[in-house]
Amino acid sequence: MAESAPPMYSNIYQRDPEGPPPYHPSAFKQWASGVKSFSSQYNSTSWSANQALGPPKVYPQHGDIHGAWAMGTIDQHQYLELEFDVPVCPTAINIYETYNPGAVVTVKVIDSKGKWETLWSISKPTVLAQSRIFSPPLKDTNTVTRQVRIEVNCKAAGTWCEIDAVELVGIREGAVRPIDDTDFIAGLQSLINNKEFSDVKFEIDGKNLYAHKAILAARSKYFSDMFRGKNQDLVVLKIPSISSKDMLVIFHFIYTNKIPRDTQIKILITLAEVSSVLGMPHMKTAAMYRLLESMTCNNVIDIVLTLKEKDNDEIQEMCLRFIADNLAEVSKAPGFNKLPQNLLR
């Protein structure tokens, strides 16, 4: 039994030093109060879905211990749908994983229309050897909800992956809310390739692109060095493999710190490759993460084959790990026999 478990709806309590970060002062914290649905449960008592209700009973212990939800079927299609008493706009969801952490692959909430909205997702599970409070980085949302769905993939562990408790953190209606940066990002996004206020023009593969020196220089060492001490309003950009489409996505990241959701995989690879040239290491991290999010058993082969013409060992290693973890499914995908024999070995 975990010592000093926090009470229901506690506003202030001590957290694990490696647990979730501090919250906004208006954030309201609550434990699950009801089970809406579940995929399976090991039994109806000591490892039932109801064990995920209320504060943690097992954490910080790690092991197959009474008091946490354990699924009855060990596969990649397990889930737990929980209800909470107070509707909030989620800012954090803390999942107390006490046996084989790393199996959670998707976190969703019910929106106002009764549909599930995905706030976080990854393509494959992992396995960790100690319990943890897992706080996935949630997508920004305006949804006010009382229901959370946690999807679990037991494939990597090959056995039970147990959840002790789930805490929903969010802002209640009428509470002081954190500043919303939606308008800020939209304002900067409106400047992308906007000729009206630009002070520098790029010519790339026969097209003109417009930008702002100060913003480019603040975000990229490459552009900072390019503009320092010069009064240029026309730049012919000569970075190998960058097209006008690539450059618009780079501008989008420079101006908003985000990569558009519909960015093609080839462009993501290019962004990861040119980030070092542009002096933008954060863009590489963002591109690699988005690439991993986009990776599936059907497209990973195309990604590897695309990399044959490029020199990016990190992306290739990421693809090979994905193939190794999902070999049974990937081997059935079209084009599997096109993979180089040295990679298959």
C-alpha cells in the first residue's frame, strides 16, 4: 500500500520528484470516480477495472500486486474508460502505472458531441522496469469533459500491464484560465509568406517566398549569420534539397514552433536533415517526433527506401526499431521484399 496517498480532490500535496510538473493555480485535480467501460479485467475483485478508481493503492510499488486494474486479455486492444465528478478542460492526465509501465499508447476524452477526442497517442508501446506516474504531453484542447479513455497495448510486455489510478487535472468552468496562445500563434502564422510586411524575399526553385529578418534571425543561427551586418532584401537560398514546399514548412515552424499536421513524410525527413545546417535543433526533435507519430506498418518500408538516397542514420535506426518491434505485421506489407538484405539481417 502506498504511503501518504493524497485525498480525493486534494488541491495541494507532495508529488513524486520525477512525477508531473507544477500546475496552473486554477487547475483542479480529481481521481476517477466511476468506470464507464473496459475491454477486460483479470477478475472482478482484486484486479478489476474498479481498482483504478480513487487515489493510488499500489504506487510507488512495482509488480503484479493486488489493487490495480489488470486486463484479462493480453493483446494490443485493451482500454479503460473512466468517469470523473467535475467537468474540466484537461491540462494533464496522470496515469499511475505499477506493472510493466509503457503500455499506454493513446489517451482520449469525450467532447461535447459525445465523440472521443485524441489528446495524445504513440504508435508502439515500451516496457519499463519500475512504476511511474505517466503524464503524456496532451494536445491543446478547449473540450470540457468528465470522461477519459486510456488505450493499452500489451504486445511489448507480453503480459499484464497494470494501472493503479488515474488523475484528471484541468480548469473548471468559471475558473481563472491559463493564457490562451491560439490568437498569438494565429497572428504569427498570418505573417508566413506574407508580402505586405516582409523585409526579405527568397527565390527557391523559381518561386518567391517572403519573410521577416528579425524573426528568422532569432530562431535560426544560419539566418542570424546570413543577415548580420547586411542590408539584404533579396536572398537566393542555396541549401541542397530544400524546395519551396520544404521552406514554407520551415517558416511555419520558425513562426509558430509547430509543424503542420498534414506535413508529408518526405518533408519531415528533410526538416530533420537540414535542422543542423539551419542551426535549429528543436526543429529536428519536432520532425523526428512527428515522423514517429506518422509511422505505420504500411508506410515504414517506404520511409526506409526513401532514406536509401539520404544520409540519416538516426531516422533509419528509428525505422529499424519499429520494424523489429512489429516484424510480423510489417513482413506482410507491400514492398517488404524490397528492403536491402543487410538491413533485414
